[in-house]
Amino acid sequence: MKADWDESCDVLVVGSGAGGMAAAITAADAGLSVRMVEKTDRIGGSTAISGGAIWAPNNAQSARVGHPDTPERVRAYMRAVVGDAAPQALQNAFLDAAPAMVAWFEEHTEVQLAGRTYSPDYYPDREGAAHGGRSLDPLMFDGRRLGRHFAELRDPLPEFMVLGGMMITMTDVRHLLAVTRSFASWREGMKLVMRYFADRLRGYHRGTRLVLGNALAARLFRSLLDRQVPYWLNSPVRELLRDGHRVGGALVERDGRLVRVRAQRGVVLATGGFPWGKELRQAHYPQPTGAWSMAPTGNAGEGIAMARSVGAAMGQGHVSPAFWAPVSILKRPDGSELRYPHLVWDRAKPGLMAVNGAGERFVNESASYHDFVSGMYDSHRRTPTFPAYLICDADFVERWGLGLALPGGRPREHLVRAGYLYRADSLADLATQLGLPGQALQASVTRFNHWAELGRDEDFGKGSTDYNRYLGDPDHQPNPCLGPIRRGPFHAVKVYAGDIGTALGIACNEQAQALDTAGQVIPGLYMAGNDMHSVMGGEYPAPGITLGPALTFGWLAGRHLAQNQPQTVA
Ligand SMILES: Cc1cc2nc3c(=O)[nH]c(=O)nc-3n(C[C@H](O)[C@H](O)[C@H](O)COP(=O)(O)OP(=O)(O)OC[C@H]3O[C@@H](n4cnc5c(N)ncnc54)[C@H](O)[C@@H]3O)c2cc1C
């Protein structure tokens, strides 16, 4: 169908997360006219609420931070973890391009990153694994540098901010918890808090010291503004439009009317996958599934549906359709829900145990969030495991907190009243509250405490790998992840099979061009971020394995668009 166009550009980018912004910046930098459209009223998507870790192995910083890497080692690791779950050509394209992508962004844009000095891959015992250097974090960004556009950047998750709007990293948390014990921590804590209050006095709606994924989104956004890329907020794309045999534009809803935007070189769909696309989720997620995703609700699978409507094929061979994370849910008095992802803070600490509906352990609690939920699905085949229960004692909650329950004597009554946090003086009472068999729970705790005393979990291996121990308590010996559950009141939260985004997406080639069911390129159509079938095939090898590929394939798409003139169509 030939459309009468209202607007025209070289490249139309749909979605303003890491995938979309990487493609837009790269294409604009090459001199193309780019327009970006975003469905919601904010820039940044999941990227802006994420941890911001970027897995880009063999990058130039690896050696500088003490972890020299080689392509052979990385390939061996990918073979050991991803194997045939994703096409080999795509894996090679990612591994070849990721270091160059990081170097390009660092040289040309505001996207400045720091290699992690210690951050084990999630399977540190497999061939080719590394203990640092492969994952990078965005450097802190001063939100004031966005000027009036700061208000357009998606806010981080409220549960990852303190004092109603101050962002903090894991290092900041450690300082804040130690302010009364260490002068250095007191000084760091004071600096953070003073800066935050100064921001609020100046009228900012939240702190402007941006870290984690919010810093990444802000850095990408700044780079986009520097190139004067026009963008429309509140402008969902409704339909792809053809121009002859190629995808040549899209129908964008803007200010209540439909605008036909021509994209002479191509359209990049980067709408963040389908974590909130109910039908796609029902069709592709294992059962049970529910409204448990941590992604913004706007990520509803629209990009994937539009790509399929022009003949694009879904990827195949993946082991899992999503990247999982155990999630606990607080129901607020107004009926809304607050979801908390148990990613890296509480599960691996000594003194926390997870059980299924039979009151029995079923998983290594310090495994990655993805493997923890895979363990829930495995267990559920035999025993009800939705929800699963995280159990700990009074000392644990005081020291580490549990989900939304904060440590250090902070008020928790409201969480107990809301039915989020369960608390009981005895394990028997806790079991009754949770509806678990009391004797089984008691037996599980006794056995868990035995492993804690031994320092070795012979059932599930809690604390058995360097990655497990990295997230444990380094001061706790002999095993940083194993401690007893002993002193009441005992506490619990329920967790569900949440996700941080989808892995199943549209099959693409090495330039991020969408493919049809015959494996042929659909001219003019590119996919980026989670709209593209994951190069990890639904495996989760390391921190940052969605943002690394999102940036890399967005960058490759932008370069390909810049290098390739579209064929003239009559
Ligand atoms: C709590 C949390 C922590 C995470 N931590 C990490 C981490 O540390 N490292 C990592 O690699 N990954 C992490 N992730 C996952 C990561 O954030 C996502 O995989 C990634 O941001 C996806 O990028 P994207 O560009 O595909 O989509 P997004 O960043 O979600 O952007 C998609 C955008 O498209 C917009 N959109 C949707 N439909 C339309 C439409 N029809 N028209 C126009 N726009 C549309 C959406 O509103 C959204 O703004 C985390 C996720 C969460 C939730």
C-alpha cells in the first residue's frame, strides 16, 4: 500500500529505551535525519529504571580493571552457557561488535562507562568465565545537564530511591548503613544527603545525581539532544506502512490524530518486548503467569505485533521467553500494587532460605534471579511453588532487610498490616500464617541451619560459587551466604515469577534487520532491544546481558542504515 505522507525522515525510531536511543544516536551521528517516537510521556522505558549494567565482553577497559580478556575465552563462555539457544552468527556478531560499540559511544557521546573491578559472570565455574571487566556501569550523571528535559526522563523505581527521590547504588547503601560506624561512610553519606536536599530546594522533583540505569538513559538522552534529534512523547506507533515492497514508515498517533511518517531508509522498532502484552505472555510464558513484570506497563508487545503484521518471524530455539526475577508485591490501600524485584540484595545473604508450598527448599537462594525463578517453575511441576516464600529471622531483617522491609530498626508495621510482610514469634506460627505445613518448615530450617554450621549447603549449594559469595556478606565466615535462622520473630515474604523483560522477539540477522519465516530480510525494518530475539536465547550468562545487546544491535542498526541507501522504489 502506498501512503500519502504527512512527515518525512530517513529513520524512524520507535521507542526511547537503550535499543531505540542507541540506533537513533548512531544514525543521527552519521548525518541521517532521524525522528524518535515514544508512546508514554517519558523517555527511557525499562532502561531508565534498570540497574544499568552493560555486558560488553572483551572491551578495552577489561585489562585496565585487572581482567584481561580474549575473544576465545568469551566465545568459550558463550558456548558453555548459551550454546545453540541462539543463532551462532548472531552471537558472533554481538561478541565482535560489543567492544567497538563501547569504544564508539565513549569517544563520540555522553555514554561514559566504568568497567567493574569485581563482578563474576553468573556461572563462574564454566569454561571461559570472567570475574570482572566484562560488565560496565554508566558513570554518575548530573541530571541538571538535561535542563528542562530532566522532567521528561522516566523516574527510577521508587523502591530504589530513599528520602522520596534520592538515587543510591549498592556502594551508597553500604555507606548509609555504616554512617554511625565509620567516618568515611559518614562523610559520603552527608555528601549524598546534602546534594539531594539542595536539589529539592532548587525545585527539582527528585535528586539530580543520577546513577544506574537512570544515568544510562540520561546519558543517551543527552547525546540525542546534542544531535538535535526530534522526538515526540505520548505518540504510540499504531501500524507499519509499506513503501512499495519495503517498510517505508509508520502511522503514529499524535495529539489525537494519526500522522503518516515516512522513513526513507527504514524503521527501527524498539518498543521493549512484551512483558505486559497479555496475549503474547499467555501464548509464550510457562504457566502460571501473571501481572508480575518489573518492566513499565507500556511495554506491551506492540513492536513485535507490528513486525509480525508485515511478515516478520518470531525467533526460535530459546530456552526461556523472558529474563526472570523473583518479585514480591505490596498491595496499597488504593488497590494499586508495588512490585519489588529480589535481584541482588537479600537472597544471597546469610540467614535467608526459600521454600515452596510444601515448606521445603527447592533452589540455591543465591543463584541469579533468572535461575531462582527457573527453579520455581521446576519445583512447581512437583509441588505448588507459586508463590514461593523467602524466610529469615529477626537478626537478618535488622541487618539486611527483606524486600520492601528496610533494615536498621526502620518501621515495618505498615508492611505487616498490608499483608506483605509476615511476622511470627515461632516458626509454627509463621507456617500457620503462610498456610505451610509446620513440621515440614521446621525440618527445613533445622536442616538449613545444619548446613550453615557446616558452611556448606549439600542440598542446593547456597554460597558454592564466586558469584553466590560476591552477593553474600564478606564478613561472614566460613560461608558468606550461609547463616542460621534462629531468633524470632521470624519473617517471610511471598515471591512470584516476575521478569525484567522478554527474551523472545523477532528473528533478526547480524545487522538487526528483521527476517521473515523464510529467513529473508524484510527491507526497511530493523529491531532493537527486547523487540529483537535475544542473542542470549533466554539464558542469563552475566549482569548486563540485555542492555549490552540492546546498545550493540541498536548501534549496528544505526550504522547499517547509514551505510545502505534504500533501493529506489517506483
Ligand atoms: C528493575 C530492572 C532492573 C534491570 N537491570 C538491568 C541491568 O542492570 N542490566 C541489563 O542488561 N538489563 C537490566 N534490566 C532489563 C533492561 O532494563 C531491559 O532489558 C532493557 O532496558 C530493554 O531495552 P529496550 O530498548 O528494549 O526497551 P525499553 O528501555 O523498555 O524502551 C522501550 C520503549 O518503547 C516504548 N513503546 C512501547 N510501545 C510503543 C509504541 N507502540 N510506540 C512508541 N513507543 C513505544 C515504551 O514506552 C518504552 O519507553 C532491568 C530491568 C528492570 C525492570
